[in-house]
Amino acid sequence: CLGILTFAHSSTLTFNWRRIMSANFKVLTEDSQFQSELSEAGGRLVVADFTSARCGPCQRIAPLFEEMANKFPTAVFLKIDVNQCTSAAASQGVSATPTFIFYRNKTKLDTLQGADPETLEARIRQHYGDGEGEEIEDSGVPGHKINAGCPALRSFRYFK
């Protein structure tokens, strides 16, 4: 994405925007990565975006999907191009893009087809705190939650 800044002195600066991706957001390029990521996630929510570079709605919702990784830091977000990972897409019954599939403990919880940001976020919220043993608490910062099972975050509760 090319950005242009114009300053008061009429000089223009052109630069490339660089997205900073969250550690919980991964782009998969090989079929073998899919099962590996599901296994590594364990009891955390996994949201898989089965997408295509040639799909207009997929491209429109892609930045919003990346933002969800920041809003839901204990979930795992996977971007999977159906043209690169054909076996993964076929094994999950993906017949249209974008298709979002929700998993926990390698078990499929839910499927959402289409590029509706509000519905996507609602489904993520619905499944986000459903994990056994996960205590999710509002931190007071919009879009940020505290997982009481994380010792590092638990210590910050005293500074509220």
C-alpha cells in the first residue's frame, strides 16, 4: 500500500505502509502447516480464514481479519489461501471464499461464509471465552481482555 503525506510547506513524502502483524496471526503457505497449527493451538480458539487472492470480498475483509488478532490476543488467526493450500481447504469442505472456520482442540466449532465484519466479530466473541479453564476478564481497554490463567498478566490486575 503506498501512502502519501503532504506537509504544510507543500512538500510531499511518499512511503510504503508496513503492517505490523500480531504474533497470533499467521499466513499459511503449505497444507502441512494447517494441522500443525491446529495442534499447537490446543485449547485456544483458532479462527481460519480460507481466502483467495482473486476474491474481491476476501481482499476487503483481510485488514479487518488482521485487526481481530489484536482484539483477541489469546486466539490464533490463520490466513489460508485456497489456491496454495488446496488439500487443507478441501478437507474442511470449503466451497466458497471467504470462509471462516472456528476451531478449539482441533474440533470444528462453527463456519461462517461471506465477508460481513460485524458477524465475523460476533462469532469470534461468541467462541472466544468458551474454552475450558479460560477465565477472560475485561481489562478496561476497549478490545483487550485479560486471561486470568496467564501469570504475567495476572500481576497487572493490581495496577487498575
